[in-house]
Amino acid sequence: MVSLLPQPTSLGAMEKVHPKIQLNELGTLTESLEPFTQLILRSGKSAVRLYCSVPTWNCSSDICLDLHDLNELRSRSLLFIHELLHSLRTSGMTASYCLAPSSSPVCLVCAMPPEVGSSSITTAACDILKHAQLSKRENVLVGDLEAGPCLVIT
């Protein structure tokens, strides 16, 4: 009699599909501009594209309680993105950005090589937001993806 036993699934293979992303708090947007710029510059790339999610309404969020909160978050995020672009360009890096609407109650800024497609950014963003501890307003969290650093703005 021959019995077949299923082979155990490797935990390492599971982690590659859904990696755990470590997010660290940076404080406010003003405090995070210089460290995030330096993190991008240390990547050694000569060009970067910022993939930025622009939050739309999400009624199930404790972070954005009303449209005023949402508009304030969008304003802060867009100003930060333009300051980040200026900081990167004055440091000698070629930088561009892409804005995309999102149903998430946060703004996500991912600094990726220009050739990275938006579908892989969407997957990475979902993984980031699943693991984020989003309990504070006006907070900034930084994480590192394989392709580049990312920032979560609440």
C-alpha cells in the first residue's frame, strides 16, 4: 500500500507573496522631509518616480472624520509631494510623480524607479496599508519596499 502525504508549505514562500513591511514613525510632515529625501538618495538611483495615492472619501475611517479632515489631508500631502520633488531635484536626482485616487483614508507616497509599473505599486500599497497601525492623525510612517522607500501620511 502506498500512501501520499502532502508536502508542507514553506513559510518562506508565503512571506514572499505577502511580505511583512516594517513601518516606523517619523513624526510630522515637516520633520520627515529631510530623512525621507536622504532615504531616497541613499538608494543610489539617478531617477525616481513618486507614486502618490490621493485619498477620497472613506466613511469607515477614524482618521478622516469629515470632508474638512479629508481636504486638509489632501492639502498637506500635495504640499509635501511638491516639497519632496524640489528637495530631490536640488540634490541632483531626476524626479517626477504620478497621482492616483484611492479609497484609503491616508496618502501613500512610494519612491520607485521610473520603469516600475503601477500594478506592482498597487499590490505593494495594499500590503503596506494592511500592516499599518493607523490610529493617529497628522502622523507620518516610513517603510521600505524592495523597489524603494514609501511614506504613509495620516
